[in-house]
Amino acid sequence: MSTDTKPDLNIDRSIGDFRYDVAYEFDAGLGLTARTIDYICDVKKDPDWIRKFRQDALKKFESMPMPTHWASPDLNNIVFENIRYYLSQGTQAKRSWDEVPEDVKRTFERLGIPEQERKFLAGVEAQFDSEAAYSNIKAAVGEQGVIFVGSTEGLHKHPEIFRKWFGKVIPTGDNKFSALNSAVFSGGSFIYIPPGVKVKHPLQAYFRINAENFGQFERTLIIADEGSEVMYMEGCTAPKFETATLHSAVVELVALKGAKIQYITVQNWSPNVFNLVTKRGLAHEDAEIKWIDCNIGSRLTMKYPGVIMKERGARGEVVSIALSGDGQHQDTGAKMIHAADDTTSNIISKSISLGKGRATYRGLVQIGRHLKGCKNNTECDALLINTDSRTDTYPAITVHGKENACQHEASVSKISAEQIFYMQQRGIPKAAAMSLAVNGFVNDLVQQFPMEYSVELKRLIDLEMEGSVG
Amino acid sequence: MSLHIENLHANIGDREILRGLNLEIPKGEVHAIMGKNGSGKSTLAKVMAGHPDYEVTKGTVTLDGLALLDLEEPDERARAGLFVAFQYPMEVPGVSIANFIRAARQAALPEDAELDAVEYYQDLYVKMDALKIPRNFTSRAVNEGFSGGEKKRCEILQLAMLAPKYAVLDETDSGLDIDALKIVSDGVNALRSPDRGFLVITHYQRLLDYIVPDVVHVMVNGQIVLSGDKELALKLEAEGYDWVEKETLATA
Ligand SMILES: Nc1ncnc2c1ncn2[C@@H]1O[C@H](COP(=O)(O)OP(=O)(O)OP(=O)(O)O)[C@@H](O)[C@H]1O
Ligand SMILES: [Mg+2]
């Protein structure tokens, strides 16, 4: 394997904005056809049912229109023929950092992943373009029967669990991008937590896009068996390319009776990334699924994590923070489907728009007519910094039946030039003043994060503000 | 060493508000400015602080030899040693007083220096106690929902915590009850020092009974037209501004 070691260092604006050249062994080339799918299946040695699943999904993808009748017309700027759908150095994730090829390893070292793993994580998966380069869990966690591997390995080694739940929470045709992911998915995590096992430390996945004109389509499936608990965190970065990059993941969570899943995302995509992600969880009796989602960066993010509360006593929660800098659009929200009695959901969404940045909140809460004892609470707050920022809120709350309760609150606050001047008069530089206002705005949410992540988030906000004042 | 304003002209939009203002406050002195509503007193404070709405068309402001107006950003001017206690302090939602002042203190330190949190809070509490600001204010958002008097007290708290070289107090007395006026004045007097100059903008001579000025200036139409000692304030209070305007028109 050759390595052309010419690092293109450009780290002024963001920690992820750097790139080392890497030699790829497998490259599906530009564009997406049935042959691309076959190429991916061959490389990954997919079983026949997956090959068929992918080919069907491709047809679905091709037949579905771009959702521009409600979503951003910027979607039309994605040129699917100019994207590479699969790039890897091989499909086998390494179990130790020493085995990870040097050219890939140094990227993760620079992002601090091995160090974080030593410090506070129960397991780590590090995906580089299409495949996980590294995946490992602490021995003690493995001994409890916890499975934490890449999706390909999960499919091959644990077909009985994988096949039972794969594609069951988010059907292929849920939306155009879930269909796309279903056709070309690669990487992502497969996690199974046995009954009663409570994983003390978080499992972490890190998604890194390194190649230009590339699409990353990871597929994550997490199953928490009865009474188990797990916290999963994902981080992501990409260098800043001239051309658009596509990230389109599908994440399915299954919490069986009494289980708890917390899924935390801190995304810091560079401003050329289209980030179109479908995330949904299925909560059984008395189970709890909580999405904590921080969207920083990207060109356009569309993401509405959801929870289907399928059985009595299930709980769903979405806590989200979206920060839209100049020229960015964060189109985020939450979906709560109450499908049983006594289910409760909570949505807290905070968005910040800077300069010409734009934030949109879309919420969907459904409580069926025949149900009783269901509760939803929705709060969405927007902070506008500078007058030309834009924020839109589209809450759609469908509550039938008198025995259910819904509460909805929304607010918009503004940080004016006058307020920034006031802060600056105390000696605080403009970027720091804006950070202070933003951190104050999201502070109550950030406190729900594990310490390491709240520090990271604060740092990302600071970087974004520095970038915005130039 | 002084805060020296020379021939300062400033506009808002097309309208000239400051029209050749001259004023020098030597370090260690307290100067007061009085003048009618709309004469440009607050404008002077904001122009020096670098408010983005105003354009300086002529003149200089020199702070201990430093050309203050050459510093673009308001925070640079603040760190150079200028503090303004505003007539109408802004609310900063979501930012607690403690975090706000802490960020200001941190900004004053060299880049790699870390603020000592314990020391900071000790200092903050001592100064809050002196100004009779209840401790629970530390966690309240800056000025949000504060009464008029509470806002003014909080400005003086910031002044005390930031210990600038020169402080402009813009109508800090308005909105204060009689006890608060005494408390705030004591706070300001405690900060008087040979190393610090004050410019106190007020409409009421009573404040000057508490904070006794070295010089009193009268501002008319964007200029300082008359300066004198404390007696001038008494005379203004008794007789109003008409005579000043007549006199200055006569000599113009
Ligand atoms: N943003 C603005 N737009 C238009 N005019 C302004 C603006 N700010 C100040 N002015 C005008 O400038 C003039 C001076 O205002 P300034 O606030 O400096 O007066 P002042 O002496 O502080 O008055 P007061 O005693 O009432 O506080 C006023 O006529 C005011 O209307
Ligand atoms: Mg005024």
C-alpha cells in the first residue's frame, strides 16, 4: 500500500479541516447504477438477500422525487452522477490501532480518538470514508456479551439478530435518502446489548469523510435487549472541499422492554456537506429512547430524529441544538409517534442562526384517537444573531382523544448589534461575546451531555463564532 | 496622563451631534458634565466606546497618550482602559452576571493566562456586598428583568470588577432611590484614586454632593461651552440652562 504523504494543512477554522492523501484499494467510481450496487456487494461479500435489498432500494430511490415541494431547493444541487459511492482500503476493521494503516491512523490521532478511547470510552469504532478502519470494545464490556462491530461484520457474524431488526424501524421508502442509504449503505455500527446489561461508559463512533466527491452512507442498528442500558455517541468531521459532499446515514434503534438508549450526536461537518440523515427508534414497553443531537456546520442538514412509542409506558425524547452559520441551513426537528397508552414524549429544540444562516424546525407529534394517558411536551427556542438571520418553525401536532395532553412553547430571542456592543464595551471580543450569548442560550441542554462532550461542544461553538466574525 | 478629547465631531446618519468637543480629564480627577436633554452627552460616551452607529468625522481622543479612536473594536478600547456605565444598560438574555463579568476579566488577561475562579468569586462577592446586591444576582441574566436601579448598581459592580483607567458614568444616578444613591456613590468614591479618572454625566447636582467633582462642564449642542467648579452645578440647578446658552451665544 503506497502512501503519498503530502498533508494539506488548513486548520484555521475547524479542527476537522485537514486532509492526508490515502490510497484506496476499492473504489466504486463515479455515479450510481445497478452495477455500482453489484460492485459494493462483491467487495463486501453481501449475502443474496442484502443484494436484493440494495437493488430494490435503488429502484425506490430512483422512483422517488426530490422532496423540494417542502424542503430546500438546494437539494437540487446534489449531482448524484458526480459522487463516489464506495471507497475503502478493505472491509475488515482492525482491533488495535497498531494494525490500522498509517495513512488512516494519523487522521484519527490528530482528531484525538485513541486518546479519548483510553480516557473514558467503553468502545470505539472509527469509520474512514466507507468502512470502519478500527473497531474495538474494552474486554470487560465484551465479556458481558455486548456486541459492537461495523454493520458488515454484524450482518455476517450475527445474522439472526441483524436480520430481525434491519430495516424494520425505517423502511427503505421512508424518504428518498433512506432509500439511497439502503441501496449503498456501508459502515456504521451494529450494537447488541444483552438483557439486563448496563454499559457504564459510552460507546463511541467517529465518522470521517476524507475523499472529495464522495458520499458516506453509514448504517447503524442498535438493539438494547430487555432491561439493558447503553449510551452511544457519534462525532463526525470532513475537510473543507470545493465540491459538495454527501452524508446520508440511516440509524435505527430498538429498545426492548424496559431498556434505555441514549444516542448523542455532535456533528461538525464542513460547510460543503449535504447532511441528510434519517434516525428513528422503536421503544417497547417502559423503554426509553433519547436522542441528543447537535448540528454544527454542513451546508444543508435535514434531520428529524424520531421515536415510535409502540407499547405502554414507552418514553421518547429529542434534545437538539442547531447552529447555522453564514450560508448554512439547519433543517431539523423531531418526530414523536405515540402508538400506545401512557406514552410520553419530550422535545426540546434550540436553534441559533448567525449572519445569513438559516434554521428551520419541523416537529411532528402524533397521538392516536383511541389512546389515553399520553403526554407530549414541545419547546422550541430560536436565537437570532444579526438581523438577516432567519428562523422558521413548523410544528405539526396531531392529538386526538381528550385523555391526552400536549404542551407547546416556542420563543425567538435576538442578539442585536447593540447587545454585542455592550458586551464588547466590557473588553470581551466580538466572537467571544457571541459565544457567550450562544452558550448561555444552550447551557441548560449542554448540561445533559457527558462532560467531555459539553467541553467539546463549547469549543465548537467558539470556533464557529470566530469563523463568523472573520 | 489624561483622557484628552480634542475637537471631536461625530455624526449619526447625516446629523452631526458632537460639534468640536474639547475636554481633558487628568488622571485622578472627577469631572462632571451637565447639559440639556439631547445635547449629546450619551453620544460622547458611546462615540468614545466605539458604538458602531456613530461616525467620527474629525478630532481625537487620547487615553494616556494612546490614540483611542485608532482602535477599531469597542473591546480593544475597553481593554485600553475605558469603561462606560450606560444610561440604558442592555439586557443580555441567557448570560449570567457571574459569567459575563468573568468573561470580561478573562479577556483582560494575556491569552494563555487562566482566571483563578476561586479568587474571582471571592472578589465578586465582596464587591456585591459593598453595593448591597443580593448574592443570587450572580446567576441572573445580565440586566434581564432588573429594575432601573438594579441595572445601575450592576453597572457599578462591573466598574468595580474591571477597574478601568477611565470611567464614564452616564446618568448612573437616575433611577436610584435615596439609599441606593448613597450606596452607589460610596462605591464610586471608593474607586477614586490617583490612577483613575472619572467623567460623571448627570442632571442632578445632588449626585455631586456625594461624588464631589473637581470640575463641572456644561454641554450645549455637542460642545463644552462652560467649565467651572462645583458651584457651577448649584447655579445650573437653581437657574437652568438658558443663561448659559445666552452667554455663549453672546461670546460666539
Ligand atoms: N440612533 C439615533 N438616531 C437618531 N438620532 C439619535 C440617535 N442617537 C442619538 N440621537 C440624537 O442625538 C442627540 C443627542 O442624544 P444623546 O443621547 O447624546 O443626548 P443626551 O445629552 O445624552 O440626552 P439625555 O440627557 O436625554 O440623556 C439627540 O437629539 C438624539 O435624538
Ligand atoms: Mg443621555
